[in-house]
Amino acid sequence: MTAASLVLVCAIACGSWLLLAAAIPITRLRARRRLPTGRAEVTGGWVLPASSGEHAGRRPVDETDARALLERGLRSDEREVRVAAVTALSGLAADHEWALDGLVEALASELETPERVATELDRLAPRPGRRLAPLVGHPSEIVRFYVARLLGRYPELARRHVAALTADPSPHVRAAALETLRAAGSADTLRRALDMLSDTQPFVRAQASRTAVAIAGVGAASFVAPLLADESWWVREAAREALVGVGSDVATVVAPLVDAGDPALRRGAALVLQDVGAVDALMDGGEAGALERIMDAGGGRLRRAAAERACGRREPDGTRMWLEQVS
Amino acid sequence: MTFEGVLRALVFGCTGYLVLLYGVHFSLMALGHVESRRRRRERSVDDPDTLATSRFAPGVSIIVPAYNESGGLPDAVRSLLALEYPEFEVIVVNDGSTDETLDVLVGALELVAVDATSRDVVPARPVEGYYRSVDPRLLVVDKVNGGKADALNAGLNHCRYRYVCGVDADMAFAPTALTRAMREISGDPEHIVGLTSYFENARDPARALEQGLQRVGPDTRPLFAFQTFDYLRAFFNNRTPWARMNFMLCAAGAFQLWRRDVVEELGGWSAEFTCEDIELTFRVHRTLRERGRAYRIAALPDCVGVTEGPDNVKNLVSQRERWQRVILETCWANRRMWFNPRYGTVGLLGVPYYVLSEILAPVFEVVAVGTLLAGGVGGLIDWREFAVLTLLVTFANSALTTGALLNLDLEARAYRASGVARLLGLMPLEMVVYRPIMAWARLKGTWRFLRGDRAWHKFERNVKAGAA
């Protein structure tokens, strides 16, 4: 290779670098000059994207055109077109019933990710409510799942339509139905939740324990407490959190369980008592025997944690004494 | 063959390698531009922040493994708890730190000791204690030291959401980090099993994020600017096209988001390797392809946060030699994937790319330097030609970096014009100042790999506990 050709190649490389570098300010200037982008907006009439031209990136279209275009967009093979259609429908649905129908249709026919469509429908509450109710009988469990959750915004509709979904063949739908009914709590829901504490699926049992305690409070605690020894960690945790959510009142129900025969139940009960503050209360001056039974049920780590908390709350001498006691 | 003939053959070999390497780099950069353009079009019709208030946002468990991170850890945890996302938890795993990491954390975040339970789905060293704060989303797990992978596994045992996000303890996170990442996943939740993202680099991440990167601009001290160039190229010229061709080779450990069931199915992170991120990424590819499953690992162009870059050459070499070692370890452990059509684009394009750009690079660098010295001693070098060739590589490298910077600019307008100008001005210096350091680090990493060294060689943090 001659020196001249090397210099030429070098000049090309340098030129490429400078061209790319120049592209940064140029694209910035172009972006600054660019008129508003072709995002679908309603400004008196229909406005949909156009690539260029005298309409400055927009051209007005009538409602029929817009509906047809968005329906086609929802069925497109290209993801970005489907996303654009959902976003546009959501923007238009605030003022136009057909756009709302389009979104519900998109959910029912699973044209775009249901989670994305459900998010848009949820933002439009309370308007989609009555359109969603008929979908509780939809053949797709994914649709039923999202409808069950979306109806959580509409207590009346939920009570009327979602209750049936607690007997759904899909455990995901059953769990979603329980979650929704929790907010619209009723005696019937409580009865269903208590029945479902023995469901075959762990996540249904977990939701049932949360729902039962959310509706009946300490009244449901004795039904939920046995789940502290459930075979599934998820259920044990859900039961513990639900019971802790009741507050210190639950201690009277849970305290006897630290003497239960099942070590898992004893430990679960000790954790609940720790989390509701019963352990700290006993350390501050309660019955030493009760405290020791909780510590025995909870194990070494629960004991060490209690000691460490005590260190933070007590005077140094008291702490030393406490550590001597527990060690 | 004469001495001159040998040298000439070596020069041709090195030149051929360079032409091939830069040809691949420029092709990837072009593909990265096409992919970025497609994504910008897609994002222009979507509201990326919708998930921030959605009841349907999938839950994310963030795991922060920490070993002797007393300096920046409280800030990192605070920035995580401030994320604008409706459903997440933060699990900090203190991996048997020998400094005051746990005490600093307990004091800064007002933690109290509690007992809790673990799912025990993957093996990990024993847990010694748990801490909770008034914020129920935070759990601190104190465990016996076992390395970063083991700490991530301990965190995994306490995750309760569908996605897990492993992050570095020295990072500060942008409030929109999870919203943007999960929005990407929610577009194709069935197939996306993992995601990695772009992040910035600064001496003091929390301060950089607090002041606003756009306002203060990039850190243009040469060592940080050169690291920024590395990050830019690694993301926009590599990960973006890799994701497009579905052979993401490394979901970076600083921000690696995975579907929990997949990580659990694979048995968690492996403690057998120097670093855990590349190894897990390769294992996901290998296992899911062997099982015939359709999947993707995505790359998010949004900046999710700022990581702490080494502020001196010694620490930089320590970090980069470790990266080199883990690439070698992972590629060697997965050598049956090399050029193997069974593993699709990973076997046919991804692994060969690593072999070309990472494994062979130190070999050619040594050969090139040796040839140059021998040629110089023998008086066989045409120094004018050498200077022009050096300039050629310098400009080619600058063009690659500028291409990546252009993509970042089109995505986010991340820097002021003055910051961009300063970065552009520093680019030509990278080849003569920074590249020799990287070459040394890679050589050192390769040597340590050959010796079987698996140590982390953690470098000292820029931000100390007292200054935090």
C-alpha cells in the first residue's frame, strides 16, 4: 500500500468520524424545528399521523376512517402499530364511546398484550365498567383474569358478577376474584374465602387467607392461623402477613399456638407475635415464661433478633443483663 | 523464511485481524442504529410511564448484594426505594462484610433486627439475621460471606415477585428505571426472560444523579470520559444489535432483570465463576435453546442509573482484568456452543464475536507490540506508514464511539452541547492513552485465567463511608 493510499483511507476514516460528530448537532436542530409529531390527538376534528406535506405532519380524517384505521392497527402484525392503536384508542376513549368499545374488544380478542390493554382500561375507570361485566363468562382464562381484576374498581359490579368466578376452573381467576372481592367485602365473600382456605392451589389459599382476614379481622384469625404451617412458603407468608395486619389483637388467637405440636406452626406463631410487637412488649416487662415459650418456638435467630432490638432500646446495663438471660 | 519475511507475515496477520474486527464493529454499529430507529418509532406512540400508576404492573424484587459497601450503599438503597414503580421490594444482602457496612445501613435506614423465613429454592450460605425498616418494601439479609453470586442466590430465596433485578450496590438509580424496564417487558412478557439496560458512569453516582446528568453533563475527566466511551459502545453498538439478533451475551450485573422462574429453574447464579452476570446469560441461552424454548433477552436504551467508575488506573485495571477473566472462563466453560448451529445466533454469531473481539485481542496485541519492537530494532518500520495507520485506527475507533454517542443523543439528549463537544474532543486521545491500559488489563486477565485465578480483586470505592 502506498503512503498516498494510506493517507486517503485515513482521510476517509477521519471524514466518517467528523460526519457522525456533525450528525449530533444536526439531529438536535432538526428535532427543535420539527413540528409536533403525529401522535393521535383530537383537536376539534380527527387528527391522525401523516408522514409529511403541507399539513405539517397531520391530516384530518373522519370518524369512520379513524375507527377502521385503528381496528386495522390492532390486528397488525407489527407490535409498534398495535401499541400505537392501543395508545390512540385510550386517548380517544375519554370522549368517544366507540374507542372505549375498541379497547374492550382488544382485551376480549387478546389482540395486544392483555396487561397493556387492561392498564389503559383501568385508567379510564369508571367508564368501561358495564362493558366489562359480560366478559366474566369469556372462554379465555386470561381475559377472565383481567376482567376479574378490572372490576375491582366497581364494587357493585364486582359483587354481582365476580362472585361466580371464585368457582372458576382456573386457579388464577379464582385468586383474582378473591382479591377483587376483598375490597367489596361481604358475608358471602367471607364464606367463600373461608372455603377456599383449603383450595388445592397455594396462591388461591394465600389470597383466601388475605381476603378472610381483610373482611373479618380477628374473627377470621383462628381459621387462617393453621395456614402458618402450610406446606407452601407463599401460603405461610400470606397467612403471617394477614394476621400481622390485624395488629396486636391477634396475639390472643396466635399465642396458644407457640405450644402446638407442629414445629412449623409454633415458629409461624412466634414470627407473628414478633411482628405484632408482642415479643417486645413482653421484654419490656411481661411474663417471663410466656416470653421464653415464644423464644423456644421461634428459634435462635428470633432470639438473637429480639436481643439486638433490646440493645437498641435499653440502657447498657439492662442490655447486658438481657443478653445474659437470652444467651 | 527471513526475519523480514516473518515480520511482514505478522504485520499482515495483525492488519487482517484489525480489518475483520473493525468490519464487525461497524456492521454492529449500523445494525444498532437501525434497531434504535425502530425502537424510537415504537416509543413515539407509547407512553412509557403508564406503568408507574398501574395496578397491573408486574412485581419486581430488587436484590442488592453488598460486600464492604459502606460508602455508597445507603444512597443506593434510598434511590431504589424512591423508584416510581407501584410494586417492588428491595432485598439488600450483606455478604459477610468485614467493614461497617451493616452498621452504617442499620443507622442510616433505621433498621431493626427481626426474624424472617426463606423459601430456600437455591443453595446459599447460611443467613445470620434479618433487618427491616419502617418501609415494608425493604428487607436486609445478613449472611455468611460466599461471594456475589451466593449473595444474589440468598436474595433470590427471599424474593416474592415475578421478576428479579440484580443490581450493584455502588449504583444510584433513576426514578424511572423500573417503569421503563418493565414497560419494555410488558410488550412481550411471554418471551422476554431477561433485560439489561444502559447506565452512566461517574466518580460519585449519588451526587451525579442528584445534580442531574443533563445539567452537569458527563464527567469529562479523561479516565471517566474513556470509561463512558466504553459503556456507550458496549450498549449502543453491542447490546442493542445483540438483542436484535437474540444473542445478548451479557446482561450486565449492575442492572440485570430476569424472570424469577427462569433463574430458579436454572438453579440461580453460579458461584463457580469470577463474575456471575455473563455466566448466567450464557446459561440461559444454553439451557433454553437446548430445551427448545422461545425466549428473548432485551436491551433497554434508557439510562437506568449511574454506576461508580474506578477513579485511578490501578483500580480500572483491576476491574477490567476481572471482566476479561470472566469472559474467558464463560466462553471456555461453554465451548460446546462455539460455532454450534444448535445454539442458533448465540453459537454462530455471539460466541464467535467474543472469541474475535475479547479472546483473540490480547494475543494480537502482544504480537503487534512484539512485531513493532522487533521491526523498530531491525530498522524495518516505515514510521510514516505506522503513524498514518495509527491515525486510521484512531479515527475508526472515534467513529464507532461517536456512532454510539449519536444513538444516545437521539434516545435521550442526555448531555448539553458543551458536554458532547468535550467528549468528542477527547475521543482521538482514547487510542493512545486508554487503549494501552485496556490492553494491559486484558493481558493480565488472560494470564490470571490461565493460572486459574478466580478471585474478585475488589477495588477500593471512590466514596467512603465517612464522606457519604
